[in-house]
Amino acid sequence: MLPALLALAACGSNETPPTSEVVTAGELVLSMHGEGELRSAKPTPLSVPGRNWSSRQVEWMLPEGSLVKQGELLARFRADEGKQQLDLALLDLQRNALSRLAKESELLASRGRVDVDLAQVAVQLGIAQRYADADLSTMARNEVLDAIEDSKFLEARQDTLEWQRGQSETRGGAELAVLDAQRSTFDLNARTRRDDLDALELRAPNDGVLLLTANWSGDKPMVGSTLRAGQEFGSLPDTGAMEVQIDLPQLEAQGIRAGNVVELHPLGRPDQAFTSELSWVASAATVLDRESPVKYLSMRATVPGEAVERHGFVPGQRFAARVILLREPDALSVANVAIEEQDGKHTVQVRNGRGYERREIELGVRGTARSQVVAGLKAGDEVLLSPGGIELPLKPTGDAAPGANDAPDEAGTLAGGGTR
């Protein structure tokens, strides 16, 4: 009768028993699962043709993933704004030519007026000098003095006109030089606009698969899109050097290093699996999505060229990846939930008789669920996973109605949490 009562009491108890596991030696494989994208290790970047960040509109383009040959047309653009700018540049050239013609005519007219004035002064000066040298006995004295005075005035006027002619030529040459410099600027602008309009086709620099590049908002080029000259349009990956880039959450990517074995296969095609190694692991985790603060650690694994040729892999394919952290034929391991860390030391609780004692252990490679034990445990040790305890009751939902057996207490509160 007593065992039955004890059994009934145990069944009605809210306490859960402790949970433990027995350490055993055997094959240990610690790995992490993730996904990656196939890409080229040597991609050829493709930029929108043109110069000076000029505006372009996609008029026609090949679809992403197309196999192309060297020299094949990838995309054709139109540049209505560039045509308008070229027309303005040509108009500036015509205005400059008219301004130069007007300035040359003005300089010729000014030089002609000065030459006429110099000719008149030369004639008057010759007459004045003749009278100034005349015999005083044949002419009145006042006429000779007037002639001498006129001679000095005409000589000064002649010097002034010659100075004006020199200044006119110097100033006119400088003004023409300014117009010539402006013409050079306008001509350079026109040539740039003309060359920019000639660069409206994007052709493949080598054989490959066309991949488009998304902009900051995640949109890829399409027919009708407005782009800028020099902007990245896409790339032509070299299929002779392929790799898979894998991004794992930072919390799960502990202990990964270059040289770890990676098992890869395209999503949904486990029959095309192959094995590779990590050739590169990022030094720090980064955020991949602006809308998510989760940081990921990036790594790359090379894809053998033989696998690419045999299965016809193309850039952009998604691959399932299994990174092998450790593969040991005979090793000890323990679940991570049993490990406690304090002051840089790792401990577990090992059964000692009816109770458990705390024991320091030395860990090797750590996985997401289990870790390798190098020292401190032996096969057959029983390690505590969970101490058990009293189970907390589930919190009732706010809209749940009180049960039929719920009775109000003295304060008027129902056992289910409601009120009378």
C-alpha cells in the first residue's frame, strides 16, 4: 500500500527529476550549417559607359544569367539629356565665333580711325614744319611763331595717336585671346559631349555569365532605369575560378578558421555534393542588412573547376554548406548546457554517489550544441545537464474564462485570476 501511495504522490508532484548524461568515447563530429552564394573569385566589373557621371536610360539589355561571348552587346542606352547638353555646347561655339568676328571688326575700325588721324596729323605737321623753317624776311613774325607752336602740338598729337594704336592692338589681342580660350573650353565641352553620346553601348570584355549589381535600395538595372555613367552595372564572372561565400551568424561562428573542411551542394540537389575547404575567413563580423542588427561572419570556400564543369554550376546559385569544425574517430564530448564558465575556467557537475560534485575540465573545439573535452572527464562519468526543480504553472491568457471548478475566495478573487 505504501509504494502505491508514494507513486501517487510522485505523480501529483510538480517537481521534475534531474537530467544527466553518461560520457562515452566515440566518433565526434562538430559542424555548423549555413547557406552561401556561388560567385566568381575573379569577376570582371561592368560599368555604365560614358563620362562625367552623365545620365543614361536603359533602352535594351540582356536578361541576368545570360551566357555571353567577348564583344557581344550587353546593353544599349539613350541619353536625351546628353543630346541637349551637346546642342548647348555647339550653340556656345557659334556665339563665340560671332563674338570674335565682332571684336575683329571693332579692332579694324578703331585701327582705321587712328591711321586716318595719324595721316592728317602727318600732313599738318609737314606744313607746320615748312613754315617753321621759312625765312623771317619773307613772312610775318607772328605767322612763323604760330607755325612753330602748331608743329610742337602736332608732334605731341602724333605721339599720342601712335600710343593709342599700340594700346588698341595690345588690348584687342588680349580680348581675342580671351575669346580663343573660351572657344577652346567650348570646343572641349562639345567633344566631351559628343564622345559621351558615342558611348551608349555596353559590350562584354570577355566570355562569362552576366550578373547585375543591385543599388543601395536593392534594385537591379532594368529597361527604363535611369543610371549614371561610371556606375556599376554588373559583372562577368570568370567561371574558371569559382567560390561560395557563406555568411553565418556571429554567435554560431565561433571557432571557425581558414582550412576547415566544408561540405557543399546546391539547395535541393544533395546528389551534387562535393567537399572543399575554407580559403578565407573575415577578421570581424559585419551587418548584412540595414533593417537587421544581427552581425554575420563571412567566409569563402573554393569550388573545384571539375565540379563546375560536371554539374554546370552558374554564379548566383544558392548552396547549402556544412562547416566541419572537428572530426575525431575517438573523442569525449559534453553538452554545452552542462558547462559553466567562471573566471576563464570551465566546470561541470559529475555524480559522486547520491550527489554531484563540481569538476574543472579542459575544452577543445566548441560547437553550437556540444564541445570536445580534452581533460577532466573520462568515459563513464555521469554529468548533470539540468538539476530539475518545481515546474512553474502556465500563465493563463487574459481572455480565458474561469473554469467551472474555480471558486471565489474570501476576497472575492477567482483562482483563475478573474474577479467576481
